[in-house]
Amino acid sequence: MVRVYGVPGCGPCEIVKMFLAQKGVPYTFVNVREDLEAAKVVEALVGSPTAGVVVEWEGKRRAIRGVSPAALNAFLEEYRKEKGGP
């Protein structure tokens, strides 16, 4: 399962969640305003909770800045490759 770190109502976070749902990728949303450890993860990777979206799976983390089709598809390709799927 993919963990999506972000803040509720964040446009890029919502786009990432919709993308994952459309592609059939199971995910859970982690609100970094309520989870101090999650906030530290995001801060370490992107600087602040509003500077990008962080996704995590299988112990791997990726920051997605400037949510775009290219960035989302690059993540999806990496995720599927590691999961052994198409």
C-alpha cells in the first residue's frame, strides 16, 4: 500500500490521490498536520508540507514536486516495476 503524505485540501495531494485511485493503486492518506513523524518525513524531503507531496511504499519514499502527468507516471512506473506488475 502507498502512503500519501500531505495536508487535507491540498490541490496537489488531491490530484495524487485521484491518480492513484484511477490506476487502482491502494493508498492511505497521512495528514502531516496531525502526525508529527509524518511532518518530519515531508520536511526532510521537500522542506515544508506545502512544497510537494511525498509518497511511500515498500520502505521507499519519493517527493513529487510540481504534480504533473510526467511526474505521476514516473512514480507509477517505478512503483509497478518494484511490485513486479505491468
